[in-house]
Amino acid sequence: AQKVTQAQTEISVVEKEDVTLDCVYETRDTTYYLFWYKQPPSGELVFLIRRNSFDEQNEISGRYSWNFQKSTSSFNFTITASQVVDSAVYFCALSEGGLTGGGNKLTFGTGTQLKVEL
Amino acid sequence: DAGVTQSPTHLIKTRGQQVTLRCSPKSGHDTVSWYQQALGQGPQFIFQYYEEEERQRGNFPDRFSGHQFPNYSSELNVNALWLGDSALYLCASSPGGRGTDTQYFGPGTRLTVL
């Protein structure tokens, strides 16, 4: 069975600080996909990134960066120079869906509430 | 390009009643998934529809049922509501059911059961 653990329930930082959100996953499959979503107070989940299990390259997109390490089953998310608009709940998710279809349900962690204050 | 839309936005029901929630997928998407998100929790997968058939199902009782129409829109039905069904119900669409297909979410329907 697949499982995602986000041990940090809530993080508070001051604007311009860097912050890292942790994500640890469990799966028996060799092919899987990892995601990060942002949920602002409005409730809608906003897609941020998808990584597949064959690509361990770190990725940077503006102030966001992601560190994928299969050896530790982790997919951590770092926000550099945080801003108040980054305040939201962030979810890490795992899909074991293969390339042939059959379904791609997402298993989510419990989320990390990030509060960025002035 | 319209994203995923859901209706209604909010709903209040009493125990024992039945409810129907609706979802229209993003343009070009043919797969719809439904999730239940209780307060302070991560979304839990209910089921996924593709080609008008339920393709995957999570650990939810038969009181939860769904339907997908030829235009790919979908409904989630919940019978015999009880207090524990109070949650945010999220619909997501994707261009297929493969692991590589990213799911895009709608704004959700907030259901309150009294």
C-alpha cells in the first residue's frame, strides 16, 4: 500500500526566510509519480510539480525548488525568500498509476500549513 | 480555457438525506476523480471515472456512487448522509488515467450535514 507522510503540521516563518517542507513516501512499485499541490484558503488545490520515479534530478522554478531522493524516499520542497502570498497548506501526493492507464489515484499526506508573516 | 468547475459551492443537508454533486472537467480531459477532504486532513480518494465506467475505487461505502456522462462531466451521489460525511468534496480531471497524467482540481463543494 502506498503512504505519504508530512511530519510538519505547521510552520511559521518571517517573510524572506527560506523554508523547507518535508515529504516521505512509501510504495512497493518501481514506477510511481510524486506531486506537490498548494491549497490556499479558498480551498482549490493548485498543482505545483510532478516528478517520476526515474528522474532524480532536482528542479527549480523561480523561488521554488524540489529535492527528490529515492535512497531516503523523500521529496522535499523548498521556498526561497518566502512571501506572505506563499501562506497556504501544501500537500505532497503519490500516484502508482502506470503508463498503460488503469487509474492514477492520488494518495495525499496530511499537509503542512505554512504561515509567512511580515 | 475553463478549468474544472463544480456545483454547488456550498450545501447543507440533514442526516439521512441524499445529495448530488456535479463536476465539469477541464477542456480536453476525459478522466474524472472525486476526493473527500475532512477538516484538517488531506484529500481521500473516492473513485475515478473514465469512459463512463468506474475505473478505480477507494475505501468508501456503497452509499457513495457516481456517474460519468458522454461529455465527460460527472456526478457524485451520497445516500443516507450522516454527520461524518461533512467535508469538502473535490473533483479532479486529467487527460487520462496514467500515472503521468496530472490531475487538476476544481474549487470543491463544501457539504455540511446537520
